[in-house]
Amino acid sequence: MRSLKNWTITAESLKNGRDGFLSYYQYLKSQSGKHKNQTIQELTNKSSAINIIRLADGFNLSRKLKKDGRPSNYGWSATFSYPFEIDTLTMKLLFESNMRKLLNYVSDFNKLKLTDDAINKLIHEETVAIFHSGFKTNGQPINNHLHTIIPKHFRAHHGARLVSVDLTHKRYLKALKAINDANVYEILGMSVLDHQIKTKTEQKKRKTATEYSFEKVAAQVDETQALLDEINAHIAKYKQWANETQSHNEDVPKELNRAIVQLRNGNT
């Protein structure tokens, strides 16, 4: 058993432009496949996905007109996994607190000068949050987890500029993990250090040639011993037969002959 370093968060950039973004968004909301036995709740405004697309489309159009580089991806996906019970209201509170602190960090680091109103708009109107709970298709319970899609395009400097930020940089995921750990402790009173997880069993090492040869010889010895035991059983049976018939001139039973031949040939 060992402690977690952080509550689990996985993140990646959404690829393949608008089509990739929409495919992922629809997948998160789909009740089919491995989501069949799960409860799915969209915690943010249903227009948030469209607003993310509008921002990205506007940025990419401007870049195309200026011939200023390739199109930008539409968003950053971050999934928060919690190995404990958590209700919808608490999950929403946790999501909003995580996003507010992350967006403030992004703004400060990139000198975007996002106002509190701009950050609130990003959280409630331009970020997707979908809560999954329930069971796997095999009936095993899943960790409660929250899928988020965070925009990569921001109206910086009080809306004067539309800026793209590469959220895939390690600094943002590292910051988000620290923010999430602190918020889970503040809101739920749960420390990541108190949660124990099972370690994976060590993989078996390959057998050496000596170990393999030893096991092979041991198996042959076992086979030979089994054959000897069988012959002894037949001999005992023969003695019983001889005593009963009062004659030693009868043919030896076929079972005994067969066992003797097998021993000579080294077969079992």
C-alpha cells in the first residue's frame, strides 16, 4: 500500500480541430458504450461548447487572414478522478473553484489581465464540465470523475486581443494538481496523503537456464516415480492373482507387461 502524490488528473489537447472537439464532446455526453451504466450530468451551460468553438473559429480565421501560422486546437481536456463519494453540488463547487484559480494563474503567468468578470464568464459560459458517476459495464463501481474542456483562447487586455495559450505545457497541469489537492482538502476535508492505494504486483522474472533445466529434471523424476508406483501397484495385483490361482505358470497380466515396457522405453 502507498499514498497518492496527487488526486488523479489527466489532461491532453483536443486534436483534429472542430471535428475533434465536437466528437469528444458528444462522446462525453453519450450514454452508450462504456458509459451505459453511468449517470452523466452536464454541470455547465449547454451553450459553452458552442462558445468555445466561436472563440477558436475567430482566432483561426484571424490567423489565416494574417497568414500567421497553422490553425490552433480548440481546447484542453482535463479529467479529475476522485476515489470517494461526491455529490453533484460539491462537484460543481469544486469545479468552479479549480477553474477560477487555474484561470487566474494562466492570466498572471501570460499577462492576460483577465478581470474577475471575464474569468466568471469563462467558467460559466465558455468551459465544459461533465460529471460521470455509477458503474462500469461489468458492474464494478467507477471513480466519480469530472471531464472538463477548457478553452485555449482568451480575450486578453480587457477584450482588446484574442490570445491563444498552450495549456499543454507541464506547468499548467502541475498547477492544476496543486490547486485541486488544496480545494479537495478545503471543501471536503480530505487529504491525498490519507488515501492508500494498492501497488501493482511485481512481474515475475524470467527463469534462468539453470532454473529451467532443474525444473525439467524434477518433472522427469516425478514422472518416473509415478511409473514406479504404478508398477508396484501392478506387482501387488499380480501377487494377489497368483495366490488366488495357486499357479505361477500362467501368463503375466497384460497391465504389468505394459508398465515394464514403458519403464524400459522411458515413457509414462
